[in-house]
Amino acid sequence: MRRPSILLTVSLLLSVFASGEDLRVPKLLPWSQQIAVRESWLEKRHQMILPMMRHNGIDMWIVANEEFHDDPLTQYVAPPRPYAGNRDLFVFIDAGEKGLRKVAVTGYAEESVKRFFEAPDDPRPADQVLHELYEQYKPNKIGLSFGANRGVERSITYDTYNFIAQSMGAGAAEHFVPAKDLIEEYLNTRIPEEFETYRTMVLATDVLTRRGFSNEVIHPGKTTVGDLRRWFYDQLGFISVGTWFQPDIRVQRKSKQNETSRGFLAVANENVVIERGDVIHVDFGITYMGLNTDWQKMGYVLQHGEKDAPAGLKAALKNTNLLQDAVMSNARPGKTGGEVYDAAMEEMKKKGIEAKIYSHQIGNQGHGLGPSIDYRASQRKEMAAASAKPLRDGSYISIELNTATPVAEWDSQKVFMMEEDDAYLTDQGYKFFVPRQEALYLIK
């Protein structure tokens, strides 16, 4: 769906970035319009299901949603509305020459569901419907959300698994298989209609980050990490979006040893006061329209008399930009995440840059399903599997990484420059949704 107003807003805000004027959050849709747009996307996404089922050898796919325990898949396979029917089932069946059959077995009739599924005005008991479908089609492989490493792929409850097995009848459970590969392909495949909405989301994330890393929020010697975190939380409420993780702030200070956590620069305690001369970092993202962003940026709090960051800090950020270049330029559809990782790290080795890459897919989930470009692939079995998968054309990724650089002005103390930008894959490599950070955000 083309929305010229969004394109105009994007163009306007990009010019605002260049001019240094006050930043404005792009206008987002009210909830009723969000539902309408997402249902138009759902029509497109349903067209992908049958080819993907056949590609993954699944004859029947069942997504089970429970009241008080929503399945994370529901909003992507059914209209994105609340479901409160105790146990609602969405069944996709490969009906051979007749194509894809879609049956909703819900506790309550819902007009929007009837647009996408066979769904009677007076719903029949689920056990009867499941038994009839199983007897009619005798599916060899019935895909369910179990037996996987990721939460969205293993979401079915023990009781619902047993309910489906007992309802279908003797021997049905022998045909249950993990639907993880189908789920990954479905959620890792983007449609063109989502693109401008996602670009607007990334823009909104960046606007809030730039505002947070300014004197609008930060007053050196007074503002705490907790104050800044709470400001980000409040902005989510003001623009009526959500988030999938808490905003994290990191602080690096000259002559102060950096604390680490699981191999990364540790998140700062909320009582830490942001002082002049600090290098600060934020990890922040928003949730909107069933999509998620993930964003990391760096700032510097100017000392009295300074008009810019020290040259050593600027050079440290440049090293991270070079690492971004290496990841983006080496990626191509069909290459594995591991191949991209190895090529990028080889470039860093030649340049003498201490680098770490931990990039992940993004879209319907913040830590999305699909190929990763991640140093942990050699350490963890599930990460190795993700790293060995080929990159999909058009998929979205959070290019998340850092470099550590000795800074002369800090007596050769290493400073981490941690960046994360959302990007999409093309035949020429990854491209950012909005321009990346190439200069530290300065707090006066």
C-alpha cells in the first residue's frame, strides 16, 4: 500500500537531520488503521504459505492460540486482533490440486477471521473439526510448534499438543513434526508492502535516540542513567508504540576500568550520573505494526571548552564504520552468515582493528529467525546452525557489532564503539534504512 504522507515524512526528516533542526517523530497510524494495513499484508503473506509448506514437506500446519497464553505466531497467520476463545486453532492444509485450505477453529465467531479462513458463524467443537480434517486428508506430516531452540518455534503447550493428538484420533501424533523450518522461512521472508512502514519505524527510533542523546534530556553532572532510561520509556508511551526489551545505557569514562558482562561492555547501573567527558551508548528499539527495530548509537559529553569529541574517539568510531562496511559489502543473497563473518573479520585483521560481530535477523521478532552473522557460531550449537544458513534476498537484519580502539587522549585506554543499524539485503549487499552514525552525538 502506497502512503505518500509517509514518504514525505521520511524525506522531510532526512533533510532535518542534515540541517541540524529540531527532530520530529514521524506520524504513526492509529490502531484501527494499523489493523487495516496489517490485514492487507496478511493477504499477501497467506499467498506464501502453500509454497513454503511444500518446500518444507509439511502437509498440515496448525497454530494454536490460548487465552492468556497467546502464541507469538497468531498475529502473523491470523488477523492481528485479540483472541479470547480459550483455545483457538488456525489450520492450514495442502489440499493438492485445490490448493491451500484454511480452517479457523475458534471459540467465538469473528467477522475479520471469516475474511481469511473457513469460519462458521456458530463454531463447532474443536475436537470434532480436527478429527474430520485428519480423516479427510490423512496428512503424513503435521507441523506444530515444538522441538526447536527458539521460543516462537516451540510455543505449543503440553496440554494443547495432547488435545490435538487425542482429537485427531489414534496414530495422529505419529505424524507430528516440528514446524521450525517452515516458521523460520515464513517469518524471515519480508514482503514489499512492509518496507516503508519499517523505514518509518527505524526513523522514529533514530529520532528518539538523537533526542535522548542531547541536552533536551542529558544535563551533565545531574542526569542519571536511570533518568535517561525512563525518558526512553516515556517516549514509547507518548507515541503509542511498544518495545521488546528495555533501553540499556552504557558509560565509558577516562581512567575508569570498563566492566564486562558475557563478553560485552556491561550496562551501567541506573544510579550512575552522566558526567562531562563520558562516552555513552544506548541500545533501544520499538515495536509497531507487528515489526521491531533494534538500534545502538554512541554519544560524547563535551568537556568545558570543547566543541567536538577528541580525535581518538572520532577515529574509534571510524573503525566501527569500517567494520560495518566489511559486513555490508561481503553479504549477498545465498551466502551463509558464516561466510560473511569470515570475510569481514579477515578484512579487520588486515587493518589491525579489534572487532566483534554479533548481527541477527530482525522483523517480526527483535531477535529474528534466520541466518546470523555472529562470532558465537563457533561456541554454541544453535548459533552454528543459524550461521550456516544462506541469507535471503530482501530479509532484514540488525547489523550489530563493535570495535575496541586505544585512544591517545585517554592514555591509550581502549574505548568500545558499539553500533547497531537495521538494514535490508539486496544483490549489492546490505543497505541501511536510514543513514548510519558517522559522528558521535554531542551533548553540550
